[in-house]
Amino acid sequence: MNPVILAMGNPPHVHHDDDAFSSPHYLSSVKPHTRELVHMKPGALEIQQVSKQFPDGTYALRNIEWGVKEGETMALIGESGSGKTTFLRLLNRLIEPTAGTVVIQGKPACLQDPIQLRRRLGYVPQDGGLFPHWTIKQNVCLVPHLLGWTSEQQLKRVDMLLSLVNLDSSQIAERYPIELSGGQRQRVAVARALAADPPIVLLDEPFGALDPLTRHDLQDQFLSLQAKLQKTMVLVTHDMSEAFRLGDRITILKEGHIQQIGTPHEILHSPATPYVHLLVQHYHAHRG
């Protein structure tokens, strides 16, 4: 099933007509920190002593203490099986913790209606998750439509958001995803995640399937958007360079345990564990 349907709760009814939504040199690639993290409000997202154990007895996460400040971009990095995806699924209540508490904007997630919670969290899956038989306009308007926005409000929002991600609404709003390039589809996915102005946005390897030039361009776009919008962002990636470039802070995971949380500068210059030290060595080697 499309991950966006899962994140929204009840699957929306699909219409195919136009009225469906009428109702040294490596430092140059490290994010410059123009905002002081100490001035950000605490507690946008918190994970308190959380473990996640699956029925076969294996742990995806064990005794995790973690938090993201309001307006911060937190990058999550780790190899396959490290627990990155489990993190996101816990935050939007697609799964529940075996132990501990997930707190969203100061309130335990378990006390919040899961469907309403997910509609307040923007979500960008790895492949974009666009509905192939819906126009770009219909895709972007998904959450505003579910929230009961008027047609006029929806159309204004589409125009504004597509412009924000450097797309021309007059050229693509009535097209279908298959008619766009991979980079354009990911821009639309970001626009859709922002459509209802959520305070928090979760991004699951949003640029991972793109070619290097397109990926770099979208990273630039991400930095520009975050500078304007100041959203709380959680970005999952397997790419250390991307984490350093986009994250205010970085969480490094290995086999369900947090190895280090820190700014790019802290991780580059003070790796906390042998595993983090190895990642930093690989990063330097890759950059020559």
C-alpha cells in the first residue's frame, strides 16, 4: 500500500475527474550553522526510554533517549537495519513502542488520535509516494482536502507551494506524475508534505533515488525552504555527506543504539565511538 495512505489513516476515495478536489575543502559541504540551537524551543519531538521489539524477539531500537528542538533539522543516519525507519514509524504512530514514550509537541503520542496526528505531520517517502492516477494538483491538495479546505483555498495553496519548490503551477498542475521527471516528482512530494502547513516534517531518504546532479539541486532547495519556513524536520539518510550538509544536528544509529548525537562539527572533530570514527574516516576518504 502507498505509504502516504498509511500515514494519512483512512484511504481517501480516488476520483479521476477534474473535480476530485473541488470541495579544509570538505568543510564547504558541511551545513553552516547561522542559527544557534540553544535559542530553539525544546521538545518538538521526544523519545523517552523507548524500545521496539518485534515478535521474533529482535530489537529494532533499545532504550532510546532522543529529542528534536522546534525549528531544527535532525538527520538520522545509519546502515540498513540500524533502526532509522523504525524511528519514523514510531513518530507517526504507524507502529507503537514496546516500552517508553514518544512525545509530539509536549503530549504523549499514545494519547493523540493517530489519524489526526499524522495529518499534522508532513511526510515525504523515499519514492515520493505520489498517486499515479491523480493530477499534481490533486496530489498536493490531499491533506487540505481531507481537512475540509475550500476549493479556492486549495488552489491558492497549490500555486504557492509549487512556486516555493520552483515548479510552475500553470505548466504542471494538471499533469500526472508519470509526465514529470524524478526530480520534479520529489519536489511535488515536498510540496504535498507542506500543504497543510504542518509544524513537523518527516523525510525518509527523499533524495536517495535521484542522480547526483538532481540530488545536489534538491538539497540546495531543501536548505532554502528550511531557511524560509523554519519547520521541525527529521531527515533519514544513509549518506554522511547529505547528513552533514542538511542537518543542524545528526543522530548516528547502529543496530538499534544511538552512537552519537551532535552537530556536524562535533561529529567531524569529536567522534564519540569507534563506529562514528570509522564513518568520519570514510567520509574524508570519499571526499579525497
